[in-house]
Amino acid sequence: MAAAKIMEWPLKCDQDFEPGKAKIKLFDNGNNIALLVAGYAVDDTTIACRLLANYEDYDLNGNEIEVAGTILDGFIIKKVE
């Protein structure tokens, strides 16, 4: 429910997600800051969580990145403008 609230209550909970991809997105409403780590499916979310857990190994910047890949093969990271 917290994710739905910061995403402004989308009609479909997966409407901004694609199979095989996940997002790491920073939300700032002026009073609070939230970090969303979510994917289309559990494996996609797991990839994003693993990347975030090892953030020092990657050049992560910006308010939103897209992560793709597989649990075994590593990550493809794309900054979302």
C-alpha cells in the first residue's frame, strides 16, 4: 500500500513495469523521502535489491534507474530521464 500511495494510486499496480525489468526510484514530496525498489515479478525485484545492496560497485545517480537482467547473469542499468 505504501508503494501505491507514493506512485499516486495507479489503476493497475503493474502499469509502469515491464516483464524482466525493475525500478529503483526516489520520491520526494517535500516532507518525506521514499525509495521504491520494485519489479514486474519477484525475480525482477530481487535483481534490483541485489544491485542496491551492492550500490558501491555501481555508478548509481539520479532519481530513477531501470534494472534488467537475470539473477545469474548480472545487471543492465539504465538511468531514466
